[in-house]
Amino acid sequence: MNDTEALALIGQLIVNARVELKKSQLAFSKEAKVDVQTLRGIEKGNRLPLDVNQGKIERALGWRAGSIRELWDEREHTPKSKMTVEEMRRGAGESTWQDLDKEHSEDRVMKASLLTDEELLAEIAYRFRNYKVQRNGES
């Protein structure tokens, strides 16, 4: 999909998720702490939200962190039919690897054998979810 289609899709996904939550634009913009005019422009597909607003919108909608950026970055390779509100929620509440890196940069583990079972399973799950991107050489 091209840039215009991707912006329209992101906007429509946000509208659909907001309506599911039974929130008006004004109520949602206050909850998400995003200017209502900014939200309107995003929902109309006129603009891509800035990174700071992406995070606010994702949190308010219960989407996984970085899901809007992922959709935008993969717009040329992802069919519209695969991009749904459910897909945006997949993995919500999980910390991103960038967040974890910031929190634990000084005690980074360099060998899998030093990880707990839970940490190892989380790493494997992350790699499976992101395999498609890496397989296409776009990491």
C-alpha cells in the first residue's frame, strides 16, 4: 500500500478502536492527552502522528507499543487485510525491547544460558513475531 493508503488505514483503525471504546473524539483526545485537532487530522488520514502522540494513542487504545510505527514502516509489504484493530492490540502491555534496553543497559545479558526460562521464552516469542521483518532483510 502507498503512503496515502497507509495514512488512511491508520486513521480508520484509530477511529474503529475509539468507537469500540464508545469514546467521542473530544473525550478520547483528553484521555490520550493529544490535541483534538491533531487527532482529527490523524483520523482523517491527513497526517502520521508524531512518535510522542503515537505512544499516547497506542496506550489509550490498548495497542502494543510501536504498532503504529510498525504499520507505517511495513506499509509497502503488508496487505491491508492483515492490518486490523486486533492485530494492533496483539502483544499490548508487553515492554518493547528498546524500553527494556533503556531500563537494563548496564546489566545486559549476552548469553542465552544466563537467562531465566521466562526471559528466554519472551526472547523466542519476540523473534517469532518479528521473523517476517528480519526474513525480508529489513531489521
